[in-house]
Amino acid sequence: MKKKLFIAGHTGLVGSALARHFGLRSSWEVVTRARKALDLTRQEAVDRFFQEVRPEAVILSAGRVGGILANSKEPAAFVYENLMMEANLIHAAWKAGVKRLINFGSTCMYPRISAQPMKPEQLGTGPLEPTSEPYAVAKWAGLTLCRAYNRQHGTRYTTVIPATVYGANDHFSLEGSHVLSALLTKLHEAAKRGLPEVTLWGTGGSRREFLFSDDLAEAVSLILEWDGSEDPIQVGSGEVVSIARLAAEISKTVGFTGAIRWDASRPDGAPEKSLESSVVRGLGWKPKTDLAGGLRKTYHWFLEHEVKRLDEVIA
Ligand SMILES: NC(=O)c1ccc[n+]([C@@H]2O[C@H](COP(=O)([O-])OP(=O)(O)OC[C@H]3O[C@@H](n4cnc5c(N)ncnc54)[C@H](OP(=O)(O)O)[C@@H]3O)[C@@H](O)[C@H]2O)c1
């Protein structure tokens, strides 16, 4: 008998990688719901879904997610929607008898200035990065909810904190995207138009640890089956690069040969974000995809979908 696994947010960057991964594993029957069928900010609808479907396990990979610009423009949406989704799903899961749940935290939960690589004991030890504070506070609430339900109700709800994720189904727009997908979109356009130079936000000096979405899915799969009590569990690739190096790597991938200028009047975000990931490494996980290989796969997906979008317009 296959066990039912509800993957919330299966159309997103993280959720789609999870759905692909678990869809291939015989022990799980993956259950998904599109947003138009189940809006996770609606408590009654979420309750009804859990009472009807009764999954054995849940992965909460739905959320309102975005880069610096989106976080700065819509702080209320970032805190409200994430809080609602976490509270509704975690409470409804507990009421329906779900014992195992994976929730996602974020590196934004760490103080803006943190020793690297970041360790869970540093959480809550200093001020947050102001641009993402509303999102980070909602992510904190998710961690706290899981811990509180574990303490009061004996559940095993674990928060996974991944490094900066990229891959298929990322948001490829200049406004709503994370740094990697925004740079890929911009440098792709520049290469296509043969521009002699592009100007990118920030100094290029801040450093990030990039994790390919399919590698994260493998880590989550190990964590879901594991019966340890460590919480949160961090997942980083170990490949920490400056944004300038990332831009150079993306330029190679998309064939942009012009010059890159940096607009230092624009925000950089936190100077560095990398994660201490010894627990998941101890489970035997290590990433299979390096940055250059992951960028190639992501760009391939981007081009396929760009062609599809054009086809739709022409049709
Ligand atoms: N991306 C990263 O680098 C990163 C890093 C650390 C943690 N995380 C965490 O990982 C989780 C997933 O992030 P992601 O990057 O995969 O985000 P994403 O690509 O934006 O996907 C979000 C998913 O949530 C769904 N969703 C949003 N609001 C919903 C609602 N009201 N009802 C139902 N579904 C809703 C979206 O559905 P639609 O397709 O309908 O929009 C989509 O499937 C989040 O909790 C995030 O905090 C991500």
C-alpha cells in the first residue's frame, strides 16, 4: 500500500522538484492541488481537504517567495500569506492525524550579519535584513509552529532550511525573481540583443550558496524518512560564490560576451549566506549538480519555456 504524501506548492521551484522526485518513488502516492482548487490561505478549505484526503505525510513547499524588489514592494503580502499558509496547513495536518511534516525555513531568518557558515544556534541572535524582515518573521513563525506542535502533540514536524535554490519552474522575470533567475533573464536578453554592456544591481560582492532544486529534493526525501529529532535541518551545496562570479558563470551559459557594470547605489542584501549542513551530510546526502551544470539545465528549461510562451502568443 502506498502512503499518501501531500506536496503543497507542487507547481513552484521547490515543490515541482519534490513532485518529480517522489513521483518516481514507489512507496509514496503524491497528492497535489493547484492553487485554484485549494487556496492555502483559506482555513476552512484547507481543513476540508485534510479531512477528506487524510495524507500520511505533508511537505509544505507553498509560499509567497521573491527577491529583494518583490519583498520591498509587497511586505504585507509576504508576511500575511506565508503566516496563513503555515498556520492553516500545520493545524489542519495535526487535526487530521498527520505525524510527519516537512516545513521550509529560509536563510533570511538569520541575522543580517552572521558568522559563516550559519548554524541554527545563531538564529535570533541579531537584527534581520530589513528588506526581507516580514518574510523572515513569517518563516520564524513556521519553525515555531512546528516545534510547538511537536512539544504539545508529539508530532514530528521538521523545518528544513535550504540555501538559495534554483532550477526548473523558478520565476524568470526581472521584477519578482531571485538573484540567479533575474540575472539569467537579464543576461539572456542582453546576449539575444547583442548589447555591449549591462548594468546589474549592487556591488557584485555579496556571496551566496546556490543549491540545485533536484538536489534539495533528494535531501528532503532522506530527511522525510529519517527518524532523528534534529530541527531545523540545513541543506547547502557547499558551493559559495560572489554575485559577480555568478554573473560571469551565467554569461558563459547564455553566451553574453559584453561588459558587466555594477550599480552600487542598489541594495546588495546580506553580505554572505552559507549554511552549515553537517546533519544532512551525515545522512549520506551530497549534491550531484555543480553550479555550471545546474545553470546549463536551468537555462535549457528556460529556453524550452520561452519557446512555448512564444508559441502560445503566435497561436
Ligand atoms: N527558492 C528558494 O531559494 C528558497 C530558499 C529557502 C526556502 N524556500 C522556501 O521553499 C518554499 C517554496 O519556495 P519556492 O521558491 O519553490 O516558491 P515558488 O516557486 O514561488 O512556489 C510557491 C508555490 O506555492 C504556491 N502557492 C503560493 N500561494 C498559494 C496559495 N495561496 N494557495 C495555494 N498555493 C499557493 C504556488 O502556486 P502557484 O503556482 O499557483 O503560484 C507555488 O506552487 C517556500 O516556503 C520558501 O520559503 C525557498
